[in-house]
Amino acid sequence: MLIDLQNYFVDRPDFGSEQEAHEWEEMYRYIHETVIPNNERLLTFARENEILVVHAVIESSFEDGRERSLSHRRPTFNNIIIAPNTYESKIIEPLTPQKNEVMIKKTAHSAVDSSLVLLLNNLGITDIIATGLVTDQCVSSTVRGLSDHNFRVWVVEDATMAGTFELRDNELTILNNTYCNVVNTEEIVNVLSKDESEREN
């Protein structure tokens, strides 16, 4: 499951000052140099091995975002309106969804709702690999929701990022071994490759 890897969160905004740009540079550099390439690798592996892919994005049904959750109405960083069918709502080009991949549109932090749970249950899915943005908000909320619905969740630490490494690492420490297992890209690819090899034999 790739969470909120859309233009709105990946593109560097026009910062009000050089100081503000400097404060956010660590996050954006890591997203572009590490998070996106690792998500590309995981997505390619999933497609080559016919593993279900789920994309989740923040996108309103209304231009004014009237149906947003309370958490997306607060007058802070989370005051988010992403109008339907806009550049900001689209998943970044390297990760563009393909045929038979699931798209979830949400107006809250968590991507988990009854329709997603039903879909995953009907497909016999028991394990979820989660990546995306940002670790301590939408990724964390989604992981906790999936865990509460009895899915085994794996979060790929070098395929997700928060505003700072400290925020990311603190949240992953909280999540690990309670709501999920935290792994890196190399580890999860090796585990999946072994599983695919065993099935073939």
C-alpha cells in the first residue's frame, strides 16, 4: 500500500523564506533521493510477482473540501484541501497506477474504511506492506487501522518519511512490534523473493 505519494506532498512548495526552505530541505531531499526510488523498486517487484497494489491519496469529492474530516480542517499544517482531478491529487509519475491496482481516495489521515477492509478480506489478503507520506500522520493512522482489523502490517522505513528523521524514527519506534513490523526495502524484498521461490518449488 502506497500512501499519499502524490504531487501535493512530493513537490517542493514555494517557501516564504530561505530559512523555511532550509528547514524542510532534509525531508524533501530524502523523499526524492531515497523514498521514491525505494517505492519504485517495491512497486516493480509487486507488479512482476502479481502482488496486489493499493494506492491511497488525499482527494476531496467537492472543490471546497466540505466533506473533509475534522483533522483536515484544523488551522495548521493539516488544513488540507486537495480538489478532485487536479495536479495536486495525482500520484507522482514514477508510481502511476496501472490496470487492476486499487485506488483509495480519502479526506482523513487513515486510508482504512469498511470498503477497503471488505475488499482485502474478499481477496484473502492477510499481510500489508505500507509505505508513503508522512510517517507520523497518514502512514501511522493507516497502519494502526489495518492492525485493528487484524491485518499483519509491514512498514518499510526507508520508503517513508516525516517532517524530520526524528519524527519518523520516533513514530516507527512506537509502531514497531505493536501495530506492525518495521523493515527496510532490502529486507522485505528478500523475504518476498524467498516466499515466491518457495511457492514455485
